Amino acid sequence: MAAEEEDEVEWVVESIAGFLRGPDWSIPILDFVEQKCEVFDDEEENKLTYTEIHQEYKELVEKLLEGYLKEIGINEDQFQEACTSPLAKTHTSQAILQPVLAAEDFTIFKAMMV
């Protein structure tokens, strides 16, 4: 990867991380989790409502991310590249990206809700 590409990926990762730490992201996500978490329990068996709530969560995450990415001019390819880059795989980045990953991975989502 050329240095210029690396700089661009680093900028995208840092920009997204900044957004994910900010109130425009955290307030709607925390509100959603607080409102819906009481439905979840630690049981092994998943209820149908979990899937419905996960779908709502996925839609919220997509809406928030799409709005932000459009606002700062990051396209989907740049976002995907940033999410799969070594920078996004650091421990700190993984913690910040967890709510995003939860939109795609039900296991992560359920753990977050419980």
C-alpha cells in the first residue's frame, strides 16, 4: 500500500473513530440500548423479539453512519477499507467499533444488550 493510501485510510479510521466517540453517535445508541435492553436475558435460547430489535438496531446504525459518511465525503469503499485495515484491528479500535460490529453480528449485539 502506498504511503498516500495509508494516510487516507488512517484519516478515515481516525475520522470514524472520532464520530463513534462523539454525542451524535453515542447518544442515540445509548438511548436505544437503555430502552431495549430490559427485553434481553442471559438465557441460551433467543426470542423472536431479539431478532426484531436487532433489525431496528441495524437500521439505526446504518442511518447514523450513512449520514456521517455522506457529511464528510467518505464513500462505502473507503469505509470498508478502513474497517479492514490494520489500524481498525488494534485493541482500542476494536472497542470503539464494537457497536458497529454489533449491527452485523447478533452474538456481539446480544452480549451488548445483556
